[in-house]
Amino acid sequence: NSNNNNNSSSSSSCSSSKNNKTMFKFKLSTIVALALAWSSALAVEEDPFCPCNSFSIESQLARIIGMAYDPKGPKADFAQANEIFECYAWKDLQYDLTKSGIIHRILKKLHWSTPRALVGRCGRRSDSCVVSFSGAANFDMVAGILDYGPTNLTITPSGSITEADDSSPEAMTYSFHASYWEVYKTMRSQVGDTMLETLSGCKDIVVTGHSIGSSMADLWHWEHQHLPVREITIGQNPAWFGTPPNLGCRGKRVVSEEDPIPYLRPFVDKQGRLIRHGLLPMQLLRKLTEEEKSTPATWVAEDLSPCDENEPMDPNCLESGCRPYGVHYNWVVMNRIDEHQASAYMKASDSAFDMTLPHQGMANVI
């Protein structure tokens, strides 16, 4: 009997050991599966851009900029705006640059005098947000392009951009297009606080702009570099003289090879400094030749340039700039200004960053 009891006990012990090992393997495999699932979820969460109908962030931004120009803003009824309207909750922030007088009142009635900033909060990721600045939306902004200054700017200990004076450290002073700075000051005074309130809770912010609006994005990024901001501008007007502020290369400048404005350098300051772009890498959108086309894509996004590379540059502007009253400047603008429009960037971005095609849409990682 004693032997039987011992055998029974031994058998029970072996069975229990096997069960424990099985349970251990089950628990371990479950933990591994949960860990993998959790890491996958985190990977999705770490994607900083708003998922929107399979559009890349570049295609989204080109559409948002188009909406910023439209008199109806986010309610613009052109087809491309409708494709992304429901992806975001919108805040339309218009600001007024008009002066007194009958001409300015007429321009205002014609809906060509109210620049705006748009703030969008992603519907599927409520902590992912976009800030967009329109470019030249009125007569004052267009006329102001010739008033390049520049103005010397610095940033205060509290983080606010202000005009530099004799007491400002030279290493913290940067020269910027005078009229664009005046536009930024007006925007900030009228809608700046509301913009920041609207962005409350945003953990990923993309600031964008087109043409003059890209210079607004530069200044806004500089002033709010303490926030989780990436800057992706489109078809930029150069705005800096000398070395611009270092913003850590957080973003990129998207440039179509067909767009003349980012290439032209119309101004030189009294120190002989040619107007230039900010310190962000450039990504050139290049139209494919017939020999290169192997997919439905007609445009390709080239690799990012180094952050401090002052490109693109029209070689005719290299020595002393391309004066806005000169033959070359006016010939190029007159013949190719259509390629500077937001609508042209929608087409180029949709092709170069087509997320549905193999090997496309990957060059937007920054």
C-alpha cells in the first residue's frame, strides 16, 4: 500500500509539473502576444500625421492651403477641399490688414482683402493638429513684397518675437523681410491668442503656409518652438537675410521644380546679403520624363536636402539677385506663375506622395 501511495503521489507530482509548464508556456505566449499588440498600437499612435482618406500629409496640406485662400475658408466648395473637410474640426481665424479709404473698402467687398489662418484638429486623432497660413490675400500683402527692409528681430526670454534694438545680442538677432513681419504682427495681435487656445491639447502640430504664408509659418514656428511643432511649407517666398534661426530641422520645404517663386531671389540688403530660405531641408517635386514613368505617377519626391542648404536657387540670381523690375524676373514670373498656385501643388503632391502606389508616399518622413 505504501508503494502504491508513493507511486500515486509521484504520478500526481509529474502531472502537476506538466500542467505548470503548460500554464507557464500559455502565460508566456499570451504576454508576448499582448506585448506585440501593444507595441503595434504604440507604433500607430506615434504616427504624427492625421489619417485622412489615404492622402499623404503633403496632399492634405496643399488642400488646406487652398481652403485658406478661398473666401469661404473651410467651407470652400471646390472638389479637393471636400475630400478632406470632414477629417478635421476647423477654426477659421481671419485678420484684417485693410486700411481706411474707398479703395480698401472696395477690395474688402470683393473678398480679396482678408488673409486667414486655419486651425484643424484631426477627427481620428484629436491630439494631431494643423495650422495653415494663406499667402497674398489682398492688395496690401502684394504691394508689401517690395518693402523688404529688412527688419532685425530677436526673441525675448518669454519666447515672444520682437524687433531688436542696440541692447539685443548680435548672436540672437536675425534679419527678416520687413513687410512680412508687419503681416505677422497683425495676425498675432488679432488672432494669436485664439489660435493657441484652439491648439490646447495638441501633441503633434504641423504648421504650414504657401508663398508669403510660408514666412508666417517660419516666424510662428520660431516663436512656438517650445511646442511639438513640425513645419512643412509649400512654394515658399524667401524671407531671411543672413543666417536664419536654427529650429532643429523639424520639418521641410516642399518645392515644385516648375514653381519659379522659391528659386527667385529679388532682394539684396545694404550689407550685400541675398534674401534666402529658412533652415529647413528642401524636398524637390520633380516631373518624371516619359522614360522614367513605370507607374501612374507623373511626379516624384526627391530626397531631402541638407538642412542648411539654401536651395533652390535660380543661377541668374546668384551674384546680385534678380531684381523685381528686371527682365529675367518678370519674364519668369509672367510665364510660370501658374505653377506657383496651391492647385498646382495639389496635383504634384497627389502624384509624388500617392500612398496607394508602391514606393510612393515614403519620402514624406521627416
